[in-house]
Amino acid sequence: MADSAVHDIQSVYEPSLFGTYSKKIGMWLFLLSDSLTFGALLYAYSYGRISTEGWPTPFHSESIVNATIMTAFLLTSSLTMVLAVRASVHGDAKGQRLWLLATMLCGTGFIVLHGREWSNLIAEGLTLPMFPKVPGREAASEFVNVSKTVPQFGATFFGLTGMHMLHVTLGVIYLGVVALRRKFIPILLVLWLVAWLATPAYSPFHYGAHVLLIGAIVCSIILWLKPKLYDSSDVEVAGLYWHFVDLVWMFIFPLVYLMSAKIL
Amino acid sequence: MDTIQIAIAERVAEQHRHHGKALFFWVWGALLLMTAIEVYLTYQNMQPGKMLTILLGLSLVKAALIIGYFMHLKYEVSSMKWLTMCSVVACLILMTIFFFPDAFRILYLGVK
């Protein structure tokens, strides 16, 4: 029966309206809804920008170079992701795992560089009221007045890029589970401890690192409730999520960074 | 997955097997090239309105390449393409309707 279904689909059932399996349609629907979340955040940022005089342009050449490298990391991760999907449909388990790990590495590189960018801006006074104060840097900070006179910038910038960074982090965890399954949980816990202990107490990443702990707990529950071998359809669906994260950055990078560059 | 879902997934995987690696490398190269053009334009101190138009145009092309080739939508059936693209574009147009009256203020505010 299974063989006849594989080789003679037409005779067994009426084909799906969308020509693909339900898991993939489900991911597409999720991505559509998520695109509206990012659409709303991008509109909020753009609206704030055009309706506020004295909008800051805090991104020096160093920031632009940093953001360009981040973009290259994400674009390369998309390439390694399609190569992982390609390896999976060819039944190349080793290649699939290696390309997924390469994708995770690029994603982690993006997060680290983005974290560095945030830390530099926060150290220069561009912050949110909810972030702890950086000790000893208040007086000399370049953007200390920006946070007071144009608070919309910090709110929309950190809201938009923070939401994207969260998506990238969750994407890395997702790919880790698909690539390594249970073996990824202890790795994730080690990463959580390193991120938590290596960041100073005033850094938002000190608390943000707990996303990794929450991720480890959720993934443990999922893997315990439904242990399975992930096949090519799972890799493809994970790839859709990853490419979406890359896609969103293609709008954040020019609208937020390049349009607010301060090139001397 | 049940038998039918496995059968569909197998058919989709079969479609993927026909795609060569070279195409993905070309798309990746094009995306990197367009990013380099965007960064180059940033260093040219262009007028903001013109800059925004070019950057958004390039972003839309990059988005189309990612959706079409990396997300494989180019190879999906028409109903899938129309469902996904029409729904998201319709929602973004609704957002733009609220945004539009103020959209051209950027030309007069002289945002640097």
C-alpha cells in the first residue's frame, strides 16, 4: 500500500491544492503571519523616522562594516542551508549534518557580531530605560542625549533588531535540534552558561542568555515527547524558517543601518 | 507522517534532486553583489529620497531571489504561489494605506 502511494499518488488520493505536504504549508502560514510582525515593526521604525526631526544617525563606518559582515554571514548561511536541504534529499546524512552545522556557525557569527554592535551602542549611551546603566560611561557617552531627546530611536531600533536577533537565536536552536537531536541539549546548556557567565551583569545579554536555557527546556520536552529521526521534509521546513530570517534582514539592513549611516 | 504525507514529501524531494548546486551559488553571488552595491551607495552621500528608493528596490529584488530560489517558491504550484504572495502583499498594502499620507515627509525633513 505504501509503495503504491509513493509511486502512484494520483490513484490513491486527490492531490493537495497546494501541491505539497501539510508540514510545509503550516510553516509557510506561520512565516506569513511572522512577516506581518516584522512588517509592523519596520513600519513603526520608518514612521518614527519620518515624523521625528533630529533623528539620529549613529552608525559610523565601523558599524556599517560590522553590519555588512553580519549580512554576509546571513547570506552565506542561506547558501549552506539550501546545500543541507540538497544533501538531505539525496540521502547524504553526513553532508546534511555538516551543512546544517555550517549554517548554525554562520548564524552564531551573526549573533555575536550583532551583540557586539548593541554593546558598543549601549556603551555610548544609546539605550533603553529598561537596560541597566553601564558604570562609569554616562558622562562621556556620544548618544546620551539621543536617548533623552529622541527616545523613539532606541525603542524602535532595539525592538526591531532585538526581535530579529531572537528569531536568529531560535533558528540556530531549531537547526541544532534537527542536526544533532538529543546531543544538542547539553551543548545548548553549555552555551547558556558561557553566555550568562561571560557577559557583565549590566549587559542585556546577561539576561537575554536565558533564552538558551528556555530553548533547552522546550527542546528537551519536545524530544522526550516525540523522539524521531528528522527526514528531508523536516530539513526543508527548517530551511524555510532560516531563509525567512535572512529575508527579513534584507530589509532591516538598508532601512535601519544604511539609511542612518554617519559617514565622515 | 501518514502514508499520503510521506508520498507527497517524497515527490517534493524528487523535485529538489533535479536542482543543481551552481544555481544556488549564482543566487548567493547576486545577493552579495547587491549588498555590496547598497553599501557602496551609502558612502556616496546621496539624497535620502533617491537613496531610499534604490535601497528598497534592491531589497525587493533580493527578497524575490531568496523566496524564489532558496525558499523554492518558484517551483511550487500556482495556488501556493498566489496564496502566499497575495495574502502577504495585501496585508502590507493595508499597512501602507495607514502609513502613506506621511510617507513623503522624508523629502522635506532633510533627514541626513
